[in-house]
Amino acid sequence: MYEHTKVILSLLLLPPVSCTISLKGLQGQLTSLDYPQGYANDLQQSWEIEVPRGYGIKLSFTHIDIEPSPDCAYDHVQIFCDEILHPLICGSNSREGKQFQFPQEYYTTGKWMRVTFVSDFSNEERYTGFAAYYTAVDINECEEEDPCSHYCNNYIGGFHCSCRPGYFLQENQRTCGVNCSGEVLTSFKGVITSPNYPKPYAENSQCQYRIQIEQGFEVILEFAEDFDVEGDPSIGCTSDVLKVTSGAKKYGPFCGDQAPVVKGHLSNVVEITFDTDGHGQKKGWKIIYRSTAKQCSTDILEHSIIQPKKVEYDYKDSVQLHCESGFELYDIQRSEHISSALVHCQKDGSWNSNLYICMPVDCGPPTKLMNGHENFISTVYTSQNQYSCEEPYYKLEGNAVFNCSEEAEWIDATSGQLTLPKCKPVCGNCLLSSKTGRIFGGQQAKPGYFPWQLRLVTTRGEMGGGALISDRWVLTAAHLFDNSLQVEIHGGLVDLRRRSPEGELPMELAIIHPSYRKQVEDGQPNFNHDIALIKLREKVKLRSNLAPVCLPGPGGASLPDDGTLGYISGWGRMEKRKLAVILQYAEVPIVSMDECKNSNYDGPKPVFTPNMICAGLPGVDSCQGDSGGPYVFIDLQNPSRHVVRGIVSFGPQECGNYGVYTHVGNYVDWIETTMKEHEDRETDLEVI
Ligand SMILES: *[C@@H]1O[C@H](CO)[C@@H](O)[C@H](O)[C@H]1NC(C)=O
Ligand SMILES: *[C@@H]1O[C@H](CO)[C@@H](O)[C@H](O)[C@H]1NC(C)=O
């Protein structure tokens, strides 16, 4: 290192070289100035020798006679080649008695050499200088550098590499490889091996293989067991490397002596690369591949039924799509429902089913219930609707919950039937507290006390009463129709000076009991069967002051014991012989029929029959204008219900004692049959 620095320093200290001679031939000569005469002081000479590529230079000194000095510091020749400055040369190779320690031949494998000659300012003796010649010499690159992977052939001025059979010289003109690229396998199954397999694979090779099969198919790879590739997989295969690539999936690098496993299906295009380095060949590898059609999922469309049913579906398979019951196949493109569709498993493993959906059937809004409500969130298949009625005036009869069925119909969730429930009027409820105590004489009713109480006025102006027994039917006395077949009916009233919201409730027909005869037999008035029904033209909307009273149930014909109290109500004459403006009511007991028979009648005594009830108290009675009105009792089985047991029928001219009432319990069958006979067929399907 020190030596080298000193040399560079001495070069820098040199005055500029005065002239440079360029030598380009295959051989030539160079001498110091004035050779073989003595050289002058202060000389600076240099020669640049250049020979063609593939040659080296051999320089031989035939004569050297240069002033000697320590380290040849004064005069010298110097040779620069191969980036090396050779030591300065001085002294003489021809004077006797002087030994010469420098080599007289110089050689470079490079094609360039520089020779410089320097003399200083003073020479004590005469020195003749130097003479040298150079020749271009051939280099045996094959020996010098071993540049070829197989065979090296030297020639003058160069060399070339050649390969063993089966190999070819690669682009760098030095290494030999095998021709292992460009192969494309297109059959559905096959085998790929490393070059020469099962003989050792070639070094210095970059092999690329490609499997490319029809779209819609997938490649499955398997390595033969006798896998042997140079390298250590645990350090990442730094020697020879096998890699498999398929789309975004990459496998490897693989090496070592364990056959790798490539799991699953690869796409239809697979690239395999195998790069080997310059040494260490092993047996190699063998890949057996097969292919399978890309599969479509069995999960085609939600809520669909597919035919035929298979565990797997392959490319080009087709299936018929239907929807599960409760769903309808809908063609999105054509915007219409269809019964089925044929779909195909496509190349990419998907079904062309995205044009269809299975839509739940829609039941539409459920039928409205008269006097009821629906309660539903959705109207499609499996939705539920819950009916309810306007309580407390109506009660649901039938099942409340309905399902939207597969057939797009609302069906009873329990029975599966289509029959709708009904909101039936609730009878016998009123606001009258049952324990008002015993009332003597009339009391003013409050709204809601007798919601069944109706006011009837005949076309001749006769006043009467009636009782609502359903939302359509009125119970009254037959004798109201003695002189007129039409009545005006008002309901929901307590104070006659006010109007009821309903106005008049028009009648449709009146049915008088067929056995009722207004006649006087042998001078005796006969009120037997004094009972009539009126059908209203329309159902009334029940509310707190307009609601039916209950009919006696089975066994209604048997009366409560004498002395049992019931309510009478009406706008009839009061004690002061004036018609009432506010509905009056009183509590009167059932009494023995004898009390009525023994009352004072103007003229002949009327006929008395078991179809009559006698009731009353001295001073408490019904009177003219109350005819047809109800005589109601608390239902002992259900004290919140009121039952009509009597209809105001007749009494002595002088009111205020005992009165006669039609025994409703004897007519329950007739009432029910008559109402049924005249029931409207369409009422079940009423639309509001
Ligand atoms: C390598 O093989 C390809 C085709 O397989 C061929 O075209 C090419 O000439 C070959 N190259 C050599 C150097 O053999
Ligand atoms: C109605 O739907 C309920 C709840 O989904 C179900 O349990 C019931 O079986 C259905 N009823 C009918 C008749 O389908």
C-alpha cells in the first residue's frame, strides 16, 4: 500500500510528458531518444501500445542502459498495464561487473500497455538508453479463465464455448442449458417433468411450462414421490427452484427431497417455472396433472327447488328452477312471474340465475272485519294478521290469527280455513249499577243505563218502546202495529230534546207473531202472543248508549221467583199524566198473575195466558207510551249482563199498579228462527 502511494506521488511530481507515441500494430519497436547514442537530459517519453481484442502484449527489452540511482529516482523506464504500475527500471543489462535486477520481459493479457521513459537534468556519464520490441500474443482464455460451462475452444484472438449433446449455448455464449421452455400443454391430463427426468436435470436452465386447458375446467396437480431438487426448503431454496403459479395463487419455491403438495383446484391456466444454477444436479421432478370441470354450487337461488338434484354440478349442466311453495319465480328482465326457468352452470362456476328471484307470494291486505281491526306488519307469505273487535261492544267470534298461506290467501292459523271471524255484538252490558237499591216511582236514566232502549213512534203518532236485541233486530210488542205497519225508530237516546247521532234507524220489515190476533173474544181483549220483531234496514254501530240486551238463554221460559226485581224503562206517561222527556226507569218485582187478574179494568177483563208475566208495585208501573219496552233482569249467572224477560203489553187504564208483560222466555225459539230466516245472505261478506 505504501509502495503504491509513493508511486502515484512520483507520477504527480513528474513534469508533463512531452510526447506520446501510439503503437497499434501486432508488433513493433520502441527505443529511447537518440538510441544507441546517449540520451539527453530532461527527457520525458511515453508509448501507448494497443493490440486487437483477444490478444495480450509481450514486451521484451533487448537493451537497457539507464543511469542507476537509488530506487531509480533519477532516470528510469516504467511499465503500466493491467492497472499495475511496475517498479521503476534503471541500471544496465549489458555493462560488465554490474548486476541487473529487473525483469526484461513484460506480459499482459490486456490489450493495452504504456511505457514511459524519464531522464533528469544531469548525467555524469553517457548512458545509451533502452531498446524494446513488443508482439501481440494470443491469450488462451480457456486456460486463463475457464469461461465455458461445458467445453472451451481457444483460437488466436479469442475462444468459443460449446455444449454437450442435448444442451445449447445460452445467450451469454458461455453457459449451456437445455431447451425446456415454451411448452404449452392443452390436454385435460398429462405429465410434465424436469429436463432429462429421471436422469439428472440440466444446470443453468430456466424452464417454463404452461398448462392451458379449456375455460370452465380446473387443473389438479400432483407431484410424483421421487422428488429431488437441489436446495433446502427451510432456507427458501437458494439453489434450484421450482414454482407453480395459477392466477393469483402462487405455490413454492419448492426444493429438497420431499414431494410438495398443491392442494385444491387451480384455474385453467397454470405456469410452472424451474430455474437451476450452475452446479449440483439432482434427479428432478415429475408432475402429473388432471383436470375437472369447474363446479357450480348447489346453492342456486334462495327459496328455490332445483331439478335434477345432484351433489355437484359441472360446467354445462342445467337445472330447472322452481320456487318453494309460498314463493313465485320472478323474471327480473321481463318483469313478470313465471312458473319455472332453465339455468346453466357457466364456465366461471356460476349459474346464470341472477335474472330470477323467488319472491314470497303476497296475500294483499286482509279482509276488513266489520267493527273490528286488522293488525299486520307485512302481507307476504308467512306474515300474520291478528283481528280484534271494537271492545267492549263487539266480541270476536272465531280465531283471531290468520297466516298468509302458500296459496296467497289469509288462512286461519289454527284451522287453516278461510272463514273469517266475526265481531259479534256484546249483549246486556250497561252502565247501570246493579245495586241502586229499591226504587219506588220513576227515576231519570243516564246515558248508557239502558243502551238497548229504543223509542218507537207509529205513523199515527202512537208512542212506544222497543229493545235492541242485536245490531239489526228490535224486540217490541205486536199491538203497536194494530193500527199501522210502519214505525219510526230512534236509538241512543236518553233526553228526547237531543238528537241521537244516528238519527232515525229505518226499519226494513216488521214481523208480528203469527198467533197474535188483536181481537176481542166474547168482549174480552186478548193480548196473547203480544210480541213482534223489527228488522232494521242496516246494522247499527254499537256504542255506549246503543247496545243490545240479551235474550233469555236455554231454559229461559222458567221465570225467576216472584219478588225478583227487574227494570222497566221508557218515555211513557208519568204520574202527572205527562209524557217523559228524559228516559225513566224503575225497578219492579215479578208478582203473582192473580195480582193482575184482580186489577180494575174498565170494561171486560182481558184474557190471561201463561205467555204473560205480571209485575209491579203500587205506584210503580209502566204506562201508556211504554208499550213494547223491555222488562230486563240481571243475569244471575253473569251479573254484568242484562236479559230481557218481558215486553210491556197491557194494563188497567189507570196506571200505577200491576202491569202485564209478554213472557219473552216463551218466544226465544220463535225469535231466533225468525231472525235466522231473515238473515241477509251477504252479511257475512260485508264490505265497509
Ligand atoms: C428450443 O425449442 C423451441 C421450440 O420447442 C425451438 O423453436 C427453438 O429453436 C429451440 N432452441 C434451441 C436453441 O434449440
Ligand atoms: C300459521 O303460522 C304459525 C307460525 O308460523 C304456524 O305455527 C302455524 O302452523 C300456521 N298455521 C297454519 C294453518 O299454517
